Amino acid sequence: MSQHSKFQIPNSKFLIFGVVALVILPACRRKAVAAPPVATPSVTLNRSKAPLGSPIDITYRFVVATDAKLAEDYRVMVHVVDSDDQMMFTFDHNPPVPTSQWKPGQTIEYTRTEFLPVYPYVGDASIDIGLYSIATQQRAALAGQDRGQRAYRVARLQLQPQTENLFTVFKDGWHPAETTDQTTKVEWQWTKKTATLAFRNPKKDATLFLDLDNPGGAFNEPQQVKVVLGGETLDTFTVMPKQPATLHKIPLKADRLGSGEMVELQIEVDKTFVPALMPAANNKDSRELGVRVFHAFVQPNA
């Protein structure tokens, strides 16, 4: 072998590989650079344990980064996942202040009351949050524990059986429950002129959560709704047609609940309608309808 053999030109395949590697490496490094977070999210729950079907207050907090640039309105992604990180249900929503109006360094905070769906799972759950573009579905980078695909773990919750809720009966004046189709989790019941809700006496102060609307259509008149307990009016409010459902939180004082094992209250509507009798309805529904109730729930105060 020549004394110069160790300085021979390497095989061309290795040269090509080396050149490609040098080209790819900087490109990979460029892709690995993470986008700067636009905000730091956090969530506070008003209770760490909650039965399925019950309401829970969720306070959302976004601390906007000092260099944040949010040129469009993002939607807040809220996924509730089980102990295996499988998504069970969502509370996605638009924040009260559109993200295009968020200012660098600003803190956005608000509270929403959500009803936990009656889902076939009890045990430990987690809440993941994110921001996604309505136009492209792309998620913005946030600061926090990224569980993958820019979903950030912000809270934990223990889901309890529905039987932990206060026993409640929809008595006279309610139509059967309805949903829009087989896949939706949204359910409601129409009242008649007067609907009676009976529940086990908690023997302490409680709150009635009443979530209702009137979707309008052929009937477009405002309705006055009264909540009556033992002949005494607890609350009165107006339901406007074609407006989003409104959640009313009505205090129930222990001394008004009496000493009996069960309590009954009435939801009274001043105007009802029969779709089949409405000239412009083109509807064969012959039921007397009052208001559409999504949730009528009594929760003892902590």
C-alpha cells in the first residue's frame, strides 16, 4: 500500500451523506425552535369533587405575554380527560374579551358555570386548556405543561356518581326530555304554564340553578317567569325570545324550605303557546309550551 493511501478521497456515497447531513441539521434546528407563548393559562375550580350532572364554577385566567401578538379571535379549548388521558367532554367557548383585543401584559379573568355531563365514568379527571383559531383550527403556543398538540394541563377534578346529587323529581307540568339528535349531549324539557320541581330537603341553605330560554319561532312574545315556594315568590324575570339561554341562580334559605323531607317549588310562566295553533308555525305539535329548561338543579350550599 502506498504511504499516501490513507489520504485517498473517501467513497462518493459518504461525501453525499455528509453534505446532506450538513444541510438537514440546520433545518431540523430551525424546526425545533418553539413558538413564543402568547399567554400563561390557569384554572381555578370552586370545588375539587363534583357529582356528574351538577354545576361547577370554573374561573379562567390568562396572563398575556408582554410580547404577545394575537391578530385574530381564538376560541378557548377546554377538554376534560379521564385517568388515561382520553377526552370525555368539552367546555369550549369564546372568551368574554375577544383575543384580538388582548393587550400585552394584561390579565384576562372570568368565571363560567358549567354543568358536568352525565358521562359513564367516575374517578380522577384532568382539565386541559388551549387556544385555537376558528379559521384554521391551529392552536396557539401557551406557557405551561404541554400534554401534546398544545393542550396544557391546568387542573384536576374528581368526578363522583350522579347519585351524590340531591334527589330531585320533575313532577306535574313538565313535558318529556328532548334532544336535537342521537349524538348531542344537550337535553331540555319544556314546561307547561306551571311546572313543579320536588327535591329532598337539604335542611340547609341551597341554590336553585335554572337554565332556560325560549327559542322563538312563530311565538315571539316576552314571557314573565316566577319561581314560587310555599306560595311566596322567590324570583321573577323576563325571558326574551331568540336569545341565548340564561342561567339564573336563586337562593333557597333553609327557613323557607320547612322541616319536611321533600320540598316542592313551582316555575310559573305568564304566557304559553301551542305550536299547532300558531298561524305561521306550520307545526303539528299540539302541546302547551311555556319555557325550555336545560337545567333545573338544587345544590346545597357548602
